[in-house]
Amino acid sequence: MTAGPARIDAVRGLTFRGLSPSRATTVSVTTTRGADTWVSLGTFTADQNGVVDTGQMPSIAGTYVGRSAMGLFWSQRCTNGAAVPSTAGEPVASTVHVRQHGEIVEVTAVRRVAHGPDVERRPAAKGLVGTVYLPVRPRRIPVLVLGGSEGGQNDLAAALMAAHGHPSMALTYFGTASLRDRIEEVPLDYLAAAAEDLAGTGPFAVYGVSKGGELALVLGATHPAVAGVAVMVPSLPGVSALHSDLQPWSGRGAPRGMPMGHVEPPRPGELFAPGTAFRTARDRGPRITGPTLLVTAGHDTVLPPLRLEDPAGKLLERVHIEGAGHLIQPPFLPTTATVAPYGDGWLLLGGNPARNAVANRIAWTRTLRFLRLLDCQ
């Protein structure tokens, strides 16, 4: 098999030729991400011409079963059992082993990238913590990308959006020496400065996940240049972060703080599902004032599905995905992490690998379509 780099969100099956016809063939994919190793395995039956095409053929055993062109990538499992896939924007290299009759018959490398040479990147302006991804020929609305309460920044989503033509900024808004330690009274002026660095005084969109989705909704309601927001499994605007009674955001237009209610941190080794501990009423959600894509998951054990009010009946596009958990991310990353380290215990994310993979692909496809519609306004 020979192939050039593929974009991380692109569908590309693996094809192998010259194999023994009609024989069971195992294909394994091993990927190193930082200090973690991720592995997957599929078993296929070579056709009468000695060909295995993982994009067309079903896996009959392994880390996934059935037909899924990218199953060998989303079904990867971390060998230490405790990692969540990185959202870094760096290239991902994998090694593929093909076996028949118990012997390795082919070894090849697969490289997947977030963007090509037609995207440049630079640090965010002074005073901001983030990275800007700029298409050489920008042709679509800029996007401010906000991660969740895990901290850091979602470079992968920003880099992929730039590959689709959107100037994008992956922004860190807490957890570094120059910012708030926690999501407590984060100033909205900081987000306004990021928007100016990215888009000047022009319109821009906001993409946020989890707590970053909440912040995206707040920006949509307070910043006049926001053309639309795409929010994945967001929390209710204004509700405090876990183990805090302080309001998360501060500044003009920031929603009134709503303490979530004291929730004891997990004890060592305890499995923690904070979605069951929210004491804030969810009967009515905030009103939206601009185009909004809301993605919620039916088996989210971190946050209850948010409701939004759309008085005009024309601004809200809602996508609810049954069976999926809280970890919504760009497609074809491993979806097998249904728990994540949290303090001394474990955070239950919900869902199952197959449904999470479906959710990621649906959410990403709908997000890109939503952003294209904003271009037309």
C-alpha cells in the first residue's frame, strides 16, 4: 500500500493487494501520541483477487465489527487505558501491520495531518494565549475555537477549520500563569481581544465544546460581531464550574452566576458522573439572538442536554445524537475513551465507541455546513 498524507477528518480506507485469496487477514494500526500508544485491530477476508479494502469490507473481529471505512482509527484503544486523545494540531503517524497465516506480510506507514502547506500558523497577539491558523487564500468566515474545562486549547479543530478555508484561532482562556487558574470570573474583554486579533472588526463565528460551548453562547449574546455560534454539548451559561461557587465569566453582559451546588470531589479511584449532580433547573434555557448550531448527546454523563429558546423559530439548528457521550471532537480520532482522569478519580464520559464515532462525524459535518451558511449571510 502506498499513499500520501491524508487530512485527519478525511475518509480514507486502507487497501492491500497481493495477498492470499479468500484468507483471513488481520490489519493492526499502532499510533503514538505523546507518551501514549494507541492500537486497533480488524480481521477481514481477502477477496478472490487477494485484495483487502478496509474502506469497503466489514471487519469480522477485532476492536470493531462491521463496515466502517475509518474503523481502524476510531476504534484504537490506549495501551495504558487512561488517556483521552490529544487535540494537538500536529501530524499523526501510524504503523500498519498486515498478517496472514499468522505471519506479517506487509508493514506500511500512514501519516494523517490537520492541514497542508496552504495553511500558516502564528502565535496569538501579545497578551493572548493561543495559536492562529491562516489559510494562504482565506475564503470563509473566521472562527474562534474554544476548548472545555480540560484546559489547554483545541488546536486540532482550529487547524482543520483552516484547512477548510476558515482563518481560525485556538484560544486558551484559563489555566496558565498569565490567566485565571480556574474557570472563575474569566473576563469577556479577553475574548474580545482575541476576536479582534483574529477578525479585526469584521464578523466571526465561535466554535466551543463543553464549557467552551457555554462561553461561545455568552459571546454570541454579548459581542456584536459574532455571526453565529456552533456549540457541542455545552453547559448552561453562568453555571459555576465544578467545585466552585464563583461565576465563570465577568464583564459587561456576563450572565448572572448560578452555583451548581457543592459536589464532593471524587475519592481516589472513584468513578464520577457530574451530570447527575447538577442542581440548576434545566426546564428553560437561555434565549439565542443569532444563528446557533446546538449539538447534544443522549448518553452524556457529564452535562445534561441544554435547551435553548428560539423565539423567532428560525435561528436554532439542533442536533441530538442518541447513544453518544460527552466527548465530541473532530471525526476519526479514537472514541474508546469513555472515562477520563479527574482529580484522584475518574470522570465518566458516557456513550460507546461506535456511537461516539457516529456522533463525531455528524457533529463535524453539520458544523462545517453551518459555517458555510454563515458565509452566505
